[in-house]
Amino acid sequence: MDNGDGKVRIGFYVCHCGTNIAGTVDVASVAKYAAGLPGVAVSRDYKYMCSDPGQDLIGEDIREHGLNRIVVAACSPCLHEATFRTATARAGLNPFFCHLVNIREHASWVHSDRAAATAKVYDLIRAACGRVRHHKALERKRVNVRPEVLVVGGGIAGIQAALTVAESGKKVYLVEREPTIGGHMAMFDKTFPTLDCAACILTPKMSQVKAHPNITLWTYSEVAAVEGFVGNFKVKVRRKPRYVNEEACVGCMECVDACIYKEPKFEDEFNQRLGKRKPVYMSFPQATPKVVQIDPETCLHFKTGKCKQPCIASCSRNAFDFNQEERFEDIDVGAIIVATGFKPFDPARSPKYGYGHFPNVYTSLEVERLVNSAGPTGGEVVMRDGRKPKSVGIVHCVGSRNLQTNRWCSKVCCMYSLKLAHLIKEHTHAEVYNFYIDMRTPGKGYEEFYNQLLEEGVHFIRGKVAEVTDWAMTPEEEGKLVMRVEDTLAGFVRRIPVDMVVLAVGLEPQADAQGVRRMFNISCSSEGFFLERHPKLAPVDTATDGVYLAGACQGPKDIPDSVAQAGAAAAQAMALIDKGYIEMEPNAAFIDSEECSGCKSCIPLCPYTAISFDEVTVKATINEALCKGCGTCVAACPSGSIKQNLFEDVEIFSEIEEVLANA
Amino acid sequence: MGFTVRQTIKYEAETDPGFAPLIKEKRGCEKLEACIQCGTCSGVCPLSIYMDHTPRQVILLTRSGFRDEVLKSNTIWLCASCYECTVSCPKDIKITDIIYSLKQEAIRARAYPRGFPIPVLAKEFYKMVRGFGRTTESFLVVKLLLKTNILAGLKMWKLGLQLVKSGRFGFVPESIKNRGQLQQILERVGEGNGTNGGPKK
């Protein structure tokens, strides 16, 4: 649209933003100044440019005055660039002829001197009018989006996300590292604050996952590689051998009974090593898929090759396959939901609590297994020495809120400590002491649960336990673990002898979170949890389009929060795949292949792995769908053959020349 | 027999709003306000069981501007500088350093009981080191006893005699060479005010 005369006709608009801009910048004089700039055909100031009448103003002027460039001096492009580009497009002008100048965050909000701020705005709009004349009409490209979704991690968050997406009719791949889905929630006995049985509410969902026609469940599997981009990810999944054919096994457990080892002999990881299992085992009775597997580290056949293999003989379905090998599945998906969960803090890192030194010091997860009727003690709270505790001390904030270990509050420990206090009291009638720094019970029904615990006679002592020792100073302390703590509300130091100590360990990122982060090309916060795109307004998105977060991999979260976030992640993924395509911002870099020398220096620099090397043409090529327009390659290219839409040299140089024109 | 009834209410007017900023400025006390009042310091302190305010309370009172309560507390004098609190603090607060600064303030304000020997010892010890670069224990002990409790000193005459005999107490003041250089060093590091002195202009 150049009115046939090829002349640039700029429409200039300066926004008051109420008093946000007009309070510090003399907008009337800015409009007047702009009117005198070369090419400016229309110049106006308006109270709220983003309002409907403000946007209409642009459209009317385009039609009436034949404008072919628009400059809006207002707020940050993050907020309203799309608004004004859309308004421009509505009037029939290519939206990329519209340019936004940020005079709010860059001028009015950061300056107090009205005259100086106004002068700065003069410079900024002169630069904008200088560059906008070189703008080109650009087109947004469409890329198709595949309808399948990959969910990584089969804890409660992954399960919820997978079920939600599957219910909408989309195909889901659910990949879980462990032999069964269920995650940490499957280890819990009850859930706070309602004391629902964890298994009762979780296992139906696990069965649903297994039975759902739209879900492909791969347990004992890991994502090995991810390539591609939003809508078109290529994922390689490593399926570890379990030496049992999953399709054939029905989980009858005949083989476990038949195993050459008559008694369970090996540490049971699922039971936090408090119980024993055989080399052929199932993690827990409701494991999903309900199939056994063989641990080659402990199986006699794998260790010596001399086992009679009674397991094979006992199996009526011929499910064993001792020759199984690691294999890989390649899948194409449109969106990925990362729900890889958390790792409990290892209390050996806080030696003053005596974990690993005193056998009767437990982690909270170990106690979850002790109070669980499917656990190693059948739900009896008995200690490693076989006694039932008469007094129990629960230490909050183990590993959390501490600069020496993890500085964050793990959010769930206060509530699960209350739950464990209740369950221990219920099982043993022991005196239970909770040692807390601050009691954090925000949540529906949470404070009420705290009140319930107070009324049940659980002791609450506000103070961080300084040390756990077995050094008795009084006869009552003989044979006990003594917890030394300042009762900060009473204002003096106390020594409290107990039989059993429970460490409410905090939540921290998975040990391999950094590797997972790199594989999915997402970021981590300084704590190491995966980083959401915006802490408030994009809590399940990541910096990589098409990759979403759910559950405690993003930060410590309880079950209700994980489930809610999983639903949100599923909705975001569905919003992407259901549309079927995405439009790419045209500010991508492109290669002038005439000039490209094929030096490859751009390829390792690209943070989005958007550049590849074409062996046939011996030139670099940029995948527009992956390019985020960061400009790194443009700056690095030694031959200057990489250019970027909206940031071409002529645009940037004219902007610089104009901004410096009065300097 | 009976209860002593007194008001325990504290009015804002009784606080010194400048006290916390004053302490915070001192070396090692920067993180005074990071305290979450968890009580780890008191729990690990081997002497907190004798203190009128636990170390945690001293931090709280300091932060809240209760200058008199802090400076008159026996806590700051009972502290044996074992640094267990500093090592254990989950917020990396150098509690021992804060207590040192409070001791300095208490000495400056003469907020300790008459004849209380620890601040006098600290002061005399410092004066002697500043002047000579070394201490001479005989002189130090005599000075301390003269300024606090002469009677108690006289009662220890036998011990003193033995120390003299065994050569532990000398009568010649000990000194380093180039005392002026030591004084220059001390001036440079911002002697006395506890703040980061830096080079003098």
C-alpha cells in the first residue's frame, strides 16, 4: 500500500496511558514534534491507544490518509505490540509496517525530570520513524501441529495430564522410568487433610491409564532424545529390558513364589529398603502395568547362569524372555508435558539429625511405608530394633529453609508431618512431638487439620532441632534419642527424649533434572526446578513452545496442586494441538545462501538448535519454526550472510542514526 | 512470700529505632535481619542454658531496637566464642560477630554491672596489645583486679607468688619492635568502630 507514489506516509500515535506516560512526558509536544518528522502524515496523542476507539483511530487514518507505516509510542511491545499490529491489519495494511516504541518502561516510569524524559522520547520516536520506513511486508508462516501428546513421568501429575488429554480424544504416550506408574503418591498411606487412602484414590486412575484406548503406556522406559520443534517433535524412547513380556504377563505372581530364593533377600527400593524382595518381583500389589520383572543385579541366572529357572517353569503364559534387550521406540508428537517429579532430600547431608547413624531415625517417606498396610511391616509402626515407639519426634524443615542445604520452603512438609503425627498416634498411641519453625497450613481444610491435631494432643514445639544424640544426661534419657531444641515460644532450651525420630525431608529437583532440562530445551530456576515461562501468567508453559510442565518438577507441590497443574498443562497442550497449526512470528533469521560460505560457525551458537547444515548444498539452513529471532547467528556470521526480518542492517542502522541525530 | 507484679508491656517509645541499623553496619552483622527465629543458635549453644536471653532472643531484641535489654543481658558476656551458632545458622548469620558488636556497644555504653570483670579485661587487654603489641600477664592481672575486685586479688596472693616463682609472671613489660607500624595497621582496618574502615584518605 504505497498510494502508487512510493512515498512513505507514517501515522504517528502517542499514548497517554492515563497518567502513566502523560504524567511525566509532555505528550502533546511529542505529537507536535512527530508531525514535523520526515514522512509523518498524521500525528496524534490519545488517552488510551489500546482502547477500542484508540485502535479505531489507527484504522480510520490508514483509510482516510492512505498511511503505509504506523508508529505507536506507548508501552512495552510485550503488552500491546500484537494489539496494534492487529489493528493495522484490520485496516488492510501489513501488520509488520506497524512499530511500537516503548516510552513507558523506557521513559516515563524510569524518569522524573519531565523535560529530559520528553527529550528522550523525541529521540526514541525519531529512531522509530527512521527505521519503520525500511520495514517490509512480512507473512506469518503456518506450521502443522501433530495431534499426539507425550507425557514424561507417570506420577499423579503425569497420570492426570495423560488422562485429561486422552479423554479429549487425542493420543497420548505416557513414559515412566520406574517399573510402575504411581510415583511418590503410590508410596503414601493417607493423604492430607482428608486422610483419604492414597491407594484408594490413585489406583483407579492408574487402571484407567492402562485401560485407556488413547494412552500408550511405556513403563521402565526413558526419553532418550528429543528433536524437532513445537507441533513436530521427534522423540526416541528407551525401553529397558524387564525380561518379562509385558503383553503375556498377568501378574499372577506364581513365578515370585517359585523363585529359587525361597525368602525375599534383596533390598526393596519401593519400600525404601525397609523390606526385602526377590530378584523377580512386582513393586506393590496394584502396580500398573500389573507385570513382574527381573532384576539382573540380583537374579541368580544373570549372575551365575546356573539357576534352574523355576520361574520359567511356573509361568503358564510363557511370559519370560531372558534374552530381552534394550530397545528404542521412535514417536512423533505435537506437544510434550514434562511431569518428572521431585527427589526427597537426603538427610545424610544434615548429619546433626543422626540419620544413618541412629537406626531409629527415619525419613518421612520411610514412615509412609511403615504406616502403610501394604508396606514392609503390614502397617505396624515398629522400629528397626523391633520395638514400638512410645514417643516420636518429627523434625520439620529437614534440608529446607537452610542456606547450607536447600534454601526454599518445600511447602508440603508441614502438612505431611501433621498427617504422619496423626497416623503414628493412631497406630501406636505414642507421644508425638512436632518441631517446626513456622507452621504453614494454607489450603482448603489445612488449618482445620492443624486444629484437629492440636486437639488430639500432639505436642508442637516451635524451634529447629539443634541435634539428635543418644547421650543421656538424666535417667529418663537412658536408651533414648535426645532432641535438643530451643522452645522459642517458651524462650528456653529443652531436651526431649524420644524412641523414634522422623525427619520431614524437603523436596528437591530430580538428580538428573539438568540432563532432562537440556533434552527438552527448557530452563531451570536457580534451585534447579524447571522454569515456567511466567511465574503468574504462564505457570505451565516453558520457554520452549510446545513443552509444558506439570507437578513437582516445577517446584514443590502437594497432590491437589499437582493435579490442578496437570490439568492446566493438558489444556495448554490441547489448545496447541487441537488448532492443528501454529503461526510463526516472521522475525526469524534467514540465510542468504549466495553469501553463505558453509563455515558452520552459526550452528553451535544457536540456543534453539534451529540451524542445521545441508550437506548437499554445503550451506547452513535455518528452520523457521525453531528460530526465536534472538539474533545470535546474525551477529556471529563472519560473511554477514545471515539476516533477520525486522532487524535488517538498514533498519537497525537508520534507527541508530536517528536516535543519535541530536546527540 | 508473694509475687512481684510489674508491667511487662513494652511501648514503641522504649525502643531505639537507630539500634538495629547501627549494629547492622558493623562488620559481620550485615545479615542481622535475615533471622527467621528458628532457635538453632540457642539449641546448639553450650551456654544458652545459663543465659537470661537465648541467642535467638538477643537477635530478635537487637533487630527490634530493644537496646537496653540487649546491652544489659548476660548473654553477650557468657558467649564463649565457640562459633557453633554461626556454623549452624541456616541463614548464614554470623551470630558470634553480632554478639561481639553488642559487647562493644555495651562497653561503650557502660551497660554492665559495676565491677563486672569481663569488659574490663577486654578493655585492658586491648589497650595493652595496642600499646605494646603484646600482653604482660602480671600487669594485666593486677590492672584487672585493681579495677574490679582488689580484695579477691589479695586473697590470691599465694597463687600469684607461685606464678612469679615459676617465671609465669614477669616484671618487665613485653613489647614488639616497631610499635608504630602496628598502630598504623590498626588505624587502617578501622580500629574501634567495628566498621569496614578501608584505607584512610
